[in-house]
Amino acid sequence: MAILSSLRRRSAAISVAAVAGATAVGVCLAVSSASAGTLSGSLYRDPSSAVVRWVAANPGDSRTAVIRDKIASQPQARWFANFNPSTVQSEVSGFIGAANAAQQIPVLAVYEITNRDCGGASAGGAPDLNQYQTWVSNFSRGLGNQTVIIILETDSLALLTCLSTAEINARNQAISTATRTIKSGNPNAKVYLDGGHSTWNSAGETANRLRAAGVQYADGFFTNVSNYNSTSSEANFGRAVISSLNGMGISGKRQVIDTSRNGGASGDWCGDDNTDRRIGQYPTTNTGDANIDAYLWVKPPGEADGCRFTAGSFQPELAFSLANGAPNPPTTTPPTTT
């Protein structure tokens, strides 16, 4: 599948944050009954991801052991970013079938909305919203009936600057319909909508956008995809969003946080040249926080944003920089936000 990045704008300044599509990777982590959120179970490790393939092809590289142990061993999202309505069902079905056979929970990132990225680096998606719904319908038919996690359309709600009022309304309706289509295809699907991140839109504005896009039909929202904001900052932001939603009469929603590279510095986003980035908390459904369903690696660590290397390409230099000096993966209960 194609690997893409997404240029992301912060509310305070012109900045970028990329979302790369990739095949997922990971390993089953032990999960206790004290998961706190609405999810429990281990996340799926896909043995065919870019990082796993690189590790297998480079056994003699001095960086391989660190990349293998701290990145290739971990579950990451698989991105579905190509407009392929005739084949997407079989692609999803194959991925889901492998995860079900492993008795693990797969994470799928849907990145197909019309006019995605406001025509930026990841311009593309479905040609129009009618064809988008056709693609989503076919996608949903491959989801099976076991628990799956769906990251639905990164940046689709946080980044609306290029859309007219009518286009925003149409997008909101499309996302609401897509959520219900996915839920109809697999009632056990856990669907999360775009919540941006803690240094983008305000919590109140984020809640308004989520409501307009039908978050009442979803399980909650995701934040920090492809970004570097700390888990504690994202958790605090998520609590504020949830509080705002509760005030609107929309209760029971949860957050998932992308922790794939938020264990070091934040600062300037376009950090392909930075050496102070680190992987963050390892992926798990055992968050210890009732508001947070999972810490996920939505952005595959080591895949470039397009600042220095081609967007979405796996770069061992980046992977090693993120992993070197980071803690080893946990074997029991991971750290929490509290």
C-alpha cells in the first residue's frame, strides 16, 4: 500500500505534523484486568511491516538489535490510504483474519476522506464523498466481528481551513455516516474520531467539531497522531474534551493517544533532523486511566514525515534515533498518566 504523510497546521502557527501509512507491527503485551478504559486485550503484531522487513534484511547492521527490540517488536497501526474500492475489502479481511488468528486486536487507520490534508503533502483520498461512502462500505465488509480499533480520518476535523461552510457540513455528515457504516459492518469495532492534539484547537472547539461529526455514534476520539506532545498533556487535553462533550449531553466517550514518538522533546514539529525525539509509552490497552482506552503507535516510528526524507519511507536512522536510549518494552503493567 502507499505510504503517505499529512501536513498538519497548529492553531498558533503554521506548522506540520505528518501521518504516514504503513503496515502495522507489534508484539503481544501482557494486559491485566485493570485496563481502566473500555478496551482490554493485546494489540496485533503484523510480521510484514516495513520495520520488520528491514530488521530481517539487515541482521548485521549495528542498529538492528535496538530497532528490533524497541520498535519492530511493537504493535502499530496499519494505514488504509489508497482509493481502491474494488480491493479494499479483501485487504482488510486478510489483515483482520491474521489478527483474529493471533487472538489480538488490530489497529486500522482510515485515511481516505475527500480533500484530505487540504491539498497538502497528502492530498488525495476519494474523488468525492459519494465514492468515499462506497469505499467505506467495502472497507467495513472486511472487518469481521471481533474487536478492532479504527482511527477514522486523521486531521479531518482539526484541519478545516480549506473548506467552505457547506464543505465542512458535508464532511461532518460523511464522517458520521462512515462511523455508523463501520459499526453496522462490525458492532465490535471501536471507532475513534479526529481530536487533533493538545497544542492545536482548544478543548471546547474540538468537542464542538466532534459533536458536529457524529461522535455520539463513535467510541471516542484520538489525539497526537504523528506528534510529539507528552502523554500527560494529551491526557489533560482529553479530559477537557470529554468534560465539554459531557456538558453537551454526549457522555461515555474515551480517548486514545498516539505515543509512538512523544517520549522526548516536542518543540518544532518537522524533526527529521532532531536527535532528541524518543519513542513514548509502549502500545497497550492497559492505561490505568478510565478516560483513555489505549496508548497506540499510530505513526510507525522510523517512518519519515517528509522534512528530510521522503514522507512515509522507513529510515533506520530515524528509527534508531527514536529507540536508542529509550526504556526497554515492559513485560507487565505499563506506566500510566496518573
